[in-house]
Amino acid sequence: MSTTANTSSDAISRSMIELLEKADPTVANIMSEEGVRQATTLELIASENHVSSAVMHTMGSWMTNKYAEGYPGARYYGGCEYYDQVENLARDRAKELFNCGFANVQPHCGANANIAAFMALLSPGDRVLSLPIKSGGHLSHGLKPNFSGTFFEIHDYDLDPETELLDYDAIEKLAHEVRPQLIICGYSAYPRTIDFARFRAIADSVDAYLMADIAHIAGLVAAGVHPSPFPHAHVVTTTTHKTLRGPRGGLVLSDDEEIAKKVDRKVFPGSQGGPLMHMVAAKAVAFHEALQPSFKTYSQAVVDNAKALAEALVGHGYRLCSGGTDNHLMLVDLQPRDAELTGADAEQWLESAGIITNKNGIPNDPRPPRVTSGLRLGTPALTTRGLGPSEMVEVAALLDRVMGSGGDESTCAAVREEVRALCERFPLPH
């Protein structure tokens, strides 16, 4: 096992690793090395974050030992008294967090939450209007190989080609042409505020349901630093990680009692069997954390850091899609800085320097999805570590040094050491 792992107590539970060293040294080594990687690198993937130790250890608890198919008070197995209690707690906290009347905390992930919502609202073959993945949508919103593109008739609205912003007038016009049964808003790579009220008006004008997938901005919504989809959306889906800083999982929310009943049936038994109760318990812990005043401070810092990083990158000659950011992420167009630079190359070079990013297509990207002309960057994880706006300026300079060098090995090695030093200044949370 790496000796470096022994110095990374902030990132690795030594008791867990010591137990694994005896039971399965191979897995222990892999986990130890991953702990070191997380502790010594800068995480700029917009969809990732660092959970608290309380959330992490709840996931790895004896709550994993039990089947609890069904819902509180109506299980298909005995011995579920405490599972009922923790699921009710998670549901109540989610409803308080998002100021809504219904929460299903059982979906295993965001895509599963979307499956349940589609099944609750639609019949196979119904028309759906959504933003395509090439413009910042999600694969579960209509990509052909996905369940959404397989069982439903998907129609795309798109961004304004000049501003790269949502064009609500164009969306409304298209909605009247398509007459969809469902309109989806909420995205994976859209850096601007979403006007949920306008979307609801469009949906009402064609008698469609409105579904808001807030997986990326859920934490910002919960903290009040991004407008809420309630009371506008008929159903809201989200993940519980990303900006919400909880375990990896899904969540469905609504204020409509009839839709709520349908969602429950479509989660179980419609699309899942036994819930992962250790994850439900961890969701309850994360929701409790998000209900604290400190989470609002954190979420505002995420947005402030994103703006600072965006401004610093512009200062280095990079173009930001839509011209900036209102939330936690930005989409960086690499072409104006270097016409030959691809997102795939930038991602690889930056990882060698200890900076973790993901390549991402930009609107009307001339390159294929595995290459891309852009990077998607986000600030949730860096903010969790305690970095602030001044450090965002420092991070932008490190990014530019690596990409500007064309991946030069000596430059990447030098930046890697600076990244390690920055991580020591801002260790992972306990």
C-alpha cells in the first residue's frame, strides 16, 4: 500500500482501511490510493462534490443489511421499524428543504427518478419537448438509446445560436407546433438562471406537464440562491449529490397529490425493487446538513466562486458559453484561446497536473462528443474544501499554464506540486 495514504487522515478512515487490509488487501490498496487522489487533487467536475464524514459513514453502515420493499407502514418484509423511521425522516426533511408537499427518497439515482416521473406522467409514445444533450440537456431527457428516447417521441428545443441562452419565445412557438404532453427544463451544462414561471406558462398554454430536473442546481435551490421550480413545476426530479452535497442517489418531489400517488407506484413497484436503505439514511443526514444556516452560506460561496473563476478565465483569453455564469458551473469554449486545443486533450493534461475536469461539447460544437471543443467546470467541490474567490484566480492561472503549455510534461509536473500544496492548505472536510 502507498505510504502516502498513511498521511491522508483527512481523506481516509484509517479504521476502515485497517479492517480492509485484513479482509481484502487488494481492495484496501485501491481505496487507499483513491483516498489519496481525492485529498491531493482539485475537483472541478461540476457534478461532483465531497460529502461529510457523517454522510459517508452512514452509507457504510448496518442499514445496508435489510430489505425494505414498499413504503413506511406498508413493507413487504418484517423488521422494518427503524427503516420506516429513517425514511419518514428523509421525506419530511426533503419536503422542508424544498418547500413542497411530497417527496419520494427511494430512487437509486437521478435517471431512476426521471424514469419514475416519465412513467407517472406519460404513456409510451407521448411527445416530450426537451433540450438535447448536445446543447446542455441530459441523456435521460430524450437521447435515443436511453429509455426516454426509446419509449417516447422526443422533440428538441434549442438555445439561441447567438446568445447561447434559452429562447423562451422560440420554445413557446415550438411547443404550440409540437403540442407535447411533457416539457422538461433543468440541465447538465447550462450556466444561467432558469425561468421556471415562464416554462410553466408555456406548458399551460399547450396543456402539458412541466418537469424540472434540478439535479445540478438542487443545493442552490434549497439554499435560496437560485429560484425554485415550486410552485411552477408539476414534478421535480433531482440527484442528492452535486450541489446538494449528499450521497449519490435520486429524489422526486411534487405538490400535486394525484401525481404523488402515481410517482410512488412508479418508483415501487414500477421501476425499482428494494430501496437502498443505507443511502436513504445518508440522504436524511445530508438533508439535515442542508437545512442548517451554514449551507446557505456555502451555496452562496459556490456561486461567488464560479463567478470569480469565470472572470479569471476570461482574463486569460478563454470564451465562456453564454458569456458567463449565474450558478455553479461554466462551459469553457477553448477554441478562441487555441483553435487546435480539444476538450479531450485539456482534460488529460489537467488530470496529469492534479486538476480534475471533464471535456464537454459546446453549443454547435464541430467536434464529436468524445473529443469536444470545451470543458465544463464547476465550483461545488472546491468550495466545500474552503477555497474562495482569491483561490479561484489562482486555479484559473494553473489551468491556463497547463493548457497553454500544450500539456508539456515539466509544466504539468510543476503545477502538480502547486496543486498538492494548495490541497494541503485546504484539506478535505472531516
